[in-house]
Amino acid sequence: MLCDGCEAEEAAFTLIPTGADGLPESIGPGCFARRGLALAKLILPAEEIAAELGPMFVSPGRAEALAKGSKRARAEEPKAEPEPEPDQAGEARPTEEPAAASDA
């Protein structure tokens, strides 16, 4: 049996309205979820819905988010080591090795 809402997916739920209005309706999981989201948008504040869903990105939004980068990712990036400064002769000085490395 196909979903009465979209007629594309297999029906998984039967909704039986209360009262004398309407007939039972068979819907698929996608339509059931869409109806739940529509009801949540009517009843719940946007902050609560966002907190419950968590961070989600769809393809266009994900590309923009990745391009911008997050503040946390920028803060966690390792700092680039400065290049050795050239000495009087113009040659770069080698970096100092730890004492343990030179003993081996």
C-alpha cells in the first residue's frame, strides 16, 4: 500500500483521526516525519527545535559552512613554526636539537 500523502513510498503508519471528522490515512515514514516537523514548528520555539535537531547541513549550506570554517577549527589550528633567521653570512641557522636527540 502506498502513502496517501505522496503516493511514492510504502505506507508504514495509519493515522486515525479523533472525532467524527475524516477517514483513517496511511502514510509513509517521510510524510510522517514532515508532518511531525510541521507540527513542531507550530507548537515549539525555534530554539528548542534547533537544539533537538543539532547541527545539520544540507549540500548547499554545507559548502558555505565549510568555506567559512568554524571558529573552533581556526582556534585549534597549530601555529606555523617561524623559519630560522639567517645569520650574518646569509645562511639559515639550523634549529637547535634537544639534548636527548644529540646523545643518541
